[in-house]
Amino acid sequence: MTDQALKQKVGQFFFPAVFINDTEENIQETERLIKEHNIGGLTFFHSRTSAATNYESKKTVVFNDDSYQKIKDLIVRYQKAASTPLLISIDAEWGLAMRIEKTPQYPYAITLGALPESKSHLVYEVGKQIGLDLKAAGIHYNLSPLADINNNPNNPVIGYRSFGENKEKVADFAVEYLNGMSEVGVLGCLKHFPGHGNTNVDSHLGLPVLNETLEELLENELYPFIKGIENNVDSIMIGHLAVPSLNEGRNTSATLSKSIIQTLLRKQLGHDGLVISDALNMHSVSKLYDTKGELEWEAFNAGNDILCFAENVPEGIEAILKNASPDRIEESFNRIMRAKEKVGILSEHIFTSGELNFEKASELNLEIAQNSITKIIDNSNTELAFKAQKNNQLAKLSLYKGVENTFFQTLNSKLESPEFAFENFEVSDIKLIEKDLENFETIIISLFVPKAKPQNNFEINDEVLDLLSNLLEIKKCIIYVFGNPYVLPIIPNLKKASGLIEVYQDFNEFQKNAGIQFLENSTCTGKLPVNIELQ
């Protein structure tokens, strides 16, 4: 085989990052990479400020109304520049909305994890709908779902993105999601091998270390990956985490470890699908090598087929050509070509199909809301509220949304009462709210948790936590939580609530369903996907 032919094949391993908000100059640079180096694909992000490692720079992310049209146009443009059709990838764990505004958004994995096992077909439907949305945009490879098991509540980066802490459920739901995507011809990816759940470091910024032995990992962390492999998962993403027990005691990132990829994943566990690195711009690996191209070679040499977010394409290609055996190049090349064949981009050259279906997304979200809502404390909440209303002793308090929220509006069809809201310090006065509530004995509280990530108490102000603590101490409080269930342990006195219901999402469908559930006092079939100790 000529050097040129080999070089064309090596180009296929590179999936540099591209951004919806890129400048014309950036776009032409990407077109040049496609034409000159025959790269295999691209990974789309929203904007350079929101990409994997840049979020700590606190730059503002610019939101655009036309992101969806922009990504469609860019994909057409990039495919035109490619002699081998590109495999376009994106992180769409809860839908295109994870990266592109004004597109359908589905619930987080932790919400799906609250569904009873008997409703696992809803997870399949989510995978299928996300797959269809991706194809409408021209994307055939979703870098999801997570197979990570949530066994560390202080994990700064997994949390709401995992199906929960039960390994069987995580495995089953991950496989359902993959099968749903597969049905409509979209590739899936289990991540972050060998398991990112039990870490307390964010690998975008530092290198987490897993201290488990292989036996412990096989028992827990690896279980969902093994189930995925048994179900012929298309690809597995290697996490930026060190597992010394699998690496002769060394703290090498799994992304760069032959013993983790070649020995464990390929030989022991028998995975013959694609192996993709986690983003190579993440600080835990990007700062390791001074020579450009060396990181890309080391990642390939460790066993990755696809080098995601590779920042040094020409140098990386040269380093692989210089060091790799033609057989190994052939092996990775064939895997990538098989994947492209599976999604039909090689033969048919059809890159987009269908339209976004917001209506279907909304129906599905409502069904998930109905089956995931979880009752944690119940002292005849509904009866209590109607009784208090009769005696003019009922008030409603909304935290982080105004009183015109869908939950309150739904309740008001039968349960009208004075309403108060704390939205933020600019428009709301907490002391005044506290004073106003003195006259009521029963309070329905809707907590719209500001953020899904646990940093800074999910961005709940201390004053709000104090207010909750005081109200729980002296009033009959019925609390509906629209947000990550990991927020529950940080609320003081929550054990003293008269009623506590976890709703998980603040989508309109979830708010409406929560209101109906309250008024009808219907049973809740959801179950907390993670173990939680209330204060």
C-alpha cells in the first residue's frame, strides 16, 4: 500500500471539534482539514466558550435562535468538502437540546432512572426519538448514553447524567436507549469506561483516580459495559480516569492505557466495536506532552480507534504513520468503515432525513412525567391542603420561578390560595415573604432547583435554604422538587415536611402532571434512582 493510501486511512481516525458559532475563518480551516487530511468525522459543540474544558473560563455563551439551521447548513457544507463521507457526532444525552437551543429536550438520565423497570420501553422511545432528531440535523453518531453508576453523591460531573446507582437498572436502561437509537440507524456510545461514577474530581479539569481492584470493578462499574458488549454496542468511550490496579500501579489515564483498552476491554470483555477517546483537549491529558501529535499517537497506540477533539491533526497523522503497524491501522480503519456502512452514509450519500418532532417529544415527556414522579413523604397531602384552604390557612410559595408557573396554574383550577414567589434578589424580598407567610399554617412549596450540577448547593442561595429550614420547622409544608434529587440532602429540616414529592424536571409536562397528581392524590410509581439521606 502506498504511503498516500495509508495516510488517507489514518486521517479517518481524527474527529476534531467544530462549533455551531464558528467564524467563517474557523469553518474554512475545518474544510481544509477535511480536504487535505481525509479526516473521518467531526464532533459538534455549541460554541468555543462552552466546549469541554472552557466552561471554567466563565465566558458568556452566546445563544442564537437559528442554531439548528446553522448546524444543518454546516454539516451539508462539510460533507461537500469530504471525499469520504464524514461521520458526524455530538453529545445528545438528553437530546439535541444538550448542545443546540430550540430543539426537543428529553429528561435527564437520572429522571429516566426513576421509572419502574416495567416502563423501560419509555427509555427505548427516548433513544429512538433522539436518534430521529439527530438524523433530521444530519448527525449519525450520538456520544451517549452513560453507563456510569452513580455511587458517589459528590461527583461533580456525572450525577444527573447517570441512570442511577443500581447496576442492573443502569445496564438495562442504557441498552434500551442504545436499541432505540439503533432502530433508526444512529450509532450509540457507552461512556466513560471503565466507570466514572465513583470519582469526586471533574476530569475536564484534573485526573480522577479509581482505587478499585479488577474484581471490584467487574462486580460493579464494569457491569453495564459488559451488558452493552453482549448487546453489540457500536462504541465505547474511554474516560480520562486513572485506575492504578489495572495499570501496574501507575496513574496513567485510561485513554492512554493499553492494559485498560487492549487487555481489559478488547481481550477480556470481548468488545469488537469502536473505541473512542474522551475529548483529547481535556486538561487531564492535554497538558501531558510537549510535542504536537504525541498525545494523538499515544491515544491511538493505547487502542483508541477514534481520536475525539484531536487538536493536532497533521502532526497526529504523521506520528501514527511513523510508529504504527499497517495491520493496526487497517484494523481501526475497518471498524470506522463498518460503522459508516451501518448508518448508510457510504452507499446512499443521504445525510439528513425527517423533521424535528416537538409534538412527539412533548407526548413522550408527559408519559415519563406520569411514571417517574416519586412520593418520598406523604401525610395525606391533598386532604391537608383542601382542609387548610377551607379555613383560609393555605398559601403557595414558588422558589426560583414566578407564581405564574404551570404547577400553580394547574393547582388553581381547584385549589386557589394566596401565592408568593422568590425569583431572585433583584425582584424578590425574602424577609417580606417570610412575614407574609406567618398568617398561614399549610404551605405548598415548589422548588425549581436552579442548576442540575451540585456546585454551590445547586446555586440555591443560603437565604433560601434558611427560609426553607424555618418554614419546615414551624409550618405544615408540602414540597414539590423540580430538579436533581441530589438536592434533597442539602435542605435543612426536610425530614419534617408534611409532604415531599420529587418531580425531577421543570418541563411544562412535568409541572402539569405534578399539579394533577396533587389534586387527584394519585399514586406515584416512580422510585428514587439514588440513595438519599434527608436532614
